[in-house]
Amino acid sequence: MAATTVAKRTQSIDRILSELMSLRGVTSAALVDADGFVTHIRKDFEIDSDALGAAVQIMFGAATRSAQHVQQESTNMVVSENREGLMMVAPLAAGFTLALVADKNAMLGSIRFEVKETLPVLSRILGESASARG
Amino acid sequence: MASDYDAAGGLLVQSILAGDTKVDNRERLGAKVPIQLFQAMRLVALGSAMEDMIGDGSRALVYQAGQRLGNVLGGAVMPQAEGDLDKYVGLIQGVTQELGIGFVVIDKVDLDAGEINMHLDECVSCAGITGMSAPICNFEAGMVGGLIKTFVGRSVKAVETRCHAIGDKTCGVDVKIL
């Protein structure tokens, strides 16, 4: 893939992650590939991105398997509500997942709405890039 | 606070680096176990069983587990390597050979481009395994990633590009320094 295309794609993804970061309470937004690597991240605090990436894939994988066990088919989103905030993980194209971390000020409804709006856009960018790699 | 697994892992690494040939409470059976037992742990416990529970998340978990081991082993030999990559690789080759993990061979090092390619002959995970549809040594790829990450002090992505289990003669791992 041409370097300019990669740069353009990275720019688009970074812009989308920055927009998600502008939502109230969101402290981190990341794309994680199928192997658990964080490929793009915007964050307000220091994170061990290797550990985050693996944990996100494990979290999503466990939820997906649980859903299958109770015949609820595919998993569209996983939300973990924690004492100090929340985490939201949603699947994208080509095995990627979107992970958001938010603090206690976050409004779950508005984040969920924005994420649902954003997923097709990110999936299109990632899908195009996967096709280009062949 | 360190968990019991962390503490046990620490003792294990000390024992490995000390080259202990005797293990307490293994007077009759000794320190070695059959390769099939390791492969059962790796491919069943840390493979199909994990896949059953967490699906595709198992790839990330197994890679991370390997990377953790690579970090620990790399960290333990780093002081002796004195910042010299050749020395570091030599020490790692000694440990991996001694433990029967395999023979580590470096194919290419281009630190300016952030690329290191290597292969592992007689890989402990896939020796004797054939007919798979994709490489299965994600743990070893993670371990290589952890070793390189420890040396360069940056995040890396290691990918298994060749595997005996899919018909290659050796297991190849390409490392990209991020």
C-alpha cells in the first residue's frame, strides 16, 4: 500500500479517535488489532498499551463466547461499568476492536450513541485497508 | 503486590539462569519432562481450552503470555549483554537451547528500519505437529517480541511468518519495532 494512503488512513483514524475523546468523560480511545496490539491510541493518561490491547481482545472474546453459549449470536458491544468509570469495546472490520475508557463523569448513553455512529466509518476505513493488503 | 504466580515465576527464572539440573521434590523423576507434556500444556491448556473460553481473544492472551516470558528472560540476561545485541542474542540462544525451546537463528537485523527477522529450528511447540492451516506458535512469537522489546526498550510487534505445523522447515518470526 502506498505510504500516502497509509498516512491518510492514519490521519482519518486519529481524527475519529480525537472526536471520541472530546466526549464528556472519555479519557482514552484506541484501536486494537486481532492479535491484541494497539495500533492507534488517543489518551489522557499513561496506559500500558500492550496490556490494554490484550485485555480488550480477551474481554471481547469472552463476551462473544458467553453470548454464543446462550444462543444470542454475535456481540455488538461490551460495556464494563467500574467503580471509577467504564470501558466500552465494540467490534470493527478485519478483526479490529474499538476500545473506549471513560471516567465517572461520562454519560453512557451519549458515548454509546457516538460509538454506534462511528463504527461503520471506522470499519469502512479498516476494511478498505485490509482489501488493499489483499 | 506480587501474586504467587509472580513469585513462583521469579524462582523459576533464578533456577533456569543458575543452570540447575536438580529440582527439589523430583528425586526420582528428575528435572526433564517429555516434549508432549509441554505441547499438551501449550496447545490444549493454552490453546484449544483457552479458545473455547475466550474465542479469538486467545491469540492475544497467548501472545501476551509469551511476551511476558520474553520480558522476564530478557531482563534477566540484559546486565550480562552490556547493551550489545550480538551478546544478548548469544545469551538468549544459550538459554533457549538449554531449555529445549529450540535453536534461535537471526536472519536479518535492521535497527534503522526497525526490523529484526529470525527463525527457531526444532521449535518446542510445533515439533511433530503437521497439517495445520495457520502458524500455531503464537506463544513463541510473543516470547521473541518480549525479548526484543526488553532489549530496545520500545513496543514491538512480532508475527510468526513460517511454521513447521503448516509445512515449513522452521518457525520464522518477523519483528517490527514500533
